[in-house]
Amino acid sequence: MNHIRQTTAGQSFKAPVQQLWPECAGAYAAKVPNPIDLGTIQLKVKNNIYLSVDDFKADVGLLYQNSVDFNGVEHIITSTALEVRDAILSALDDMEEGKSSMVLRASARVTGAWDMVVRRITTGMIWI
């Protein structure tokens, strides 16, 4: 996860908006009722908060949707959020396809997806 946070995309989503851009915090809170960031998602994975892979996917999708709601669909930050969302979901899909015959705990699948995304980003397979 630290690798994602070091990328250009990761820098935009590594922590809550209130921490990254305190000057925007009020406006963001007014427009975005359910904020989410990569740090919060990582913490939820680490602490086994997600009860299902669908819960994890919902937060990943929310990351993108919040950017659309606040910045607009054409904004560069929203484009970056889309790349992050798609990379994470693609890695999760790839992992699920490869292990479809195995029964895994949701948290193990989510953690594996994060690990796969980090590997793809750090090896240059995904440019974000």
C-alpha cells in the first residue's frame, strides 16, 4: 500500500481530504456524505472490517464516485480515481478467476487484491 501512496495517483487519495487539502474540507464535506480514501480502505482491510468482497468493491467504487461528485467527471483527479478504481477491481477479478475453485475468507481476497495492485504498479504493469 505504501507503494500506491508514492505514485502520483496514490498521493491524491492516500489520506482523507481533510488531511490532504484542509482548505477544501468544508466544501468537500458538504458535497460528499461518505468520504473514503486509500488509507481508510487499507485500514479496513487490515482490521478485517469488510464482511465481503462486495463491501470492498463498494468502497473502491465510492472513491471514484466521490471524485465525480466533488470535482466533476472531466477533472484530472477524477481521471486518476478512475484509473485507481479500475486497477484495483481488475486485480481483484484476476485473483478471483485464478482461485474460483477455492473458498477464501473475504478479507484474504481483499488483501490479495491490494498486494496484486501494488505489484502491478511497482513493476510498471499499470501506469497511474
